[in-house]
Amino acid sequence: MINDLNWDAILAPGVQAPPGRGRSAMHWAHFVTLPNVQFTAALERLSHQPPADGAHLAVIDGSKCQSDRELFDEFARQLEFPSYFGYNWGAFDECLSDLLVLDDGGLGAAFGDRAGVAASTLLIAIKCTKAVLVRENRHEFGKFISALQAAANGELFKYVRPRPRVARLRVVLHSDDQEFGHFNEMVAE
């Protein structure tokens, strides 16, 4: 659990699991419990004080991600997925991973329709985490976690030679009351 939302804590290796939940293989995820107003202020501070090697912050509203279609819409909007995004888990996996490729000029340049953002880290901050995919079954939630994990680990590029240079992916999962919805179950496993 991160108590002070700062770049050093976010970029640190290892897992920050919710209290009493043990450790997790989600090295890319950090859990934050703050009132909504404080969380928003902390994100504002982060956006104005990026690390030396650059970072891009994307804020996802979990209350707009209650079904898989809503999640695809919110991520596509906030991460500016290309117009050819297919609104399914395979396309989500691919666009999230391609977004991180830095070789073509920065975050998002691999989509071929933009110059890209100069940053070595993509931070996705999910507000109201407990609402993410609440209208879907646990299997769909597992697909979401797998896509984040695959992107964070560069799994889609493991057989690509030469392997592209990719940005770090970090995800901050926010709750105002220590309830993280499906994430609680995933971390406990």
C-alpha cells in the first residue's frame, strides 16, 4: 500500500498489496487508499513533477468500466487507442502493448497515426477500482489482469527480434475505502 503517492514509490520494484492481502505477482500494480479529493490532488502533483526520464499519466475512471465494453471505451478514450481498435480482449492486449513501444518515437507512435509521447513510463491511475468490471464475471476480470500483466512484462514481444524498447507500465489502483473489488480476490490468490 502506498501512503504517499510519489514517483519513487510508484517506480519502485515489488508489490504493494492491500493491507492483509499478502504478496502478489502484480509487480506493476500499487494500491492506494485515499479520499477522492486527495487522490485527485496527488495525481495533479505527479503530472507536474514527472521523473527525470519522463512519464505519461492516464487517469481511468473505474465507474465508467463496469462492463468489458465500457472498459474498452474508457481505455480507448484515455489512452488514445487508434481508430482500428477492435473492442475485444485481443485488441486490448495488442493496443496496450503497442502503446508502450518507444522505438518509433515515443508512447503511441507505433500506432502509426501520431508522433508519440516522450516518456519512459506510462502510469495508468484507476480511480474507483472497486467498480471495474463489476457487471462481468470473474473470468472477464482475469482477462483484464492478464492484459495489464502481459503489457507490463512485455510478453507480446518475447519472440520479436530485435526486441523493441518499451516503456515501463505502472498501474495505481485507487480506493477511497480499502475496498478494491475483484482486485482483492486476485491479490489474495
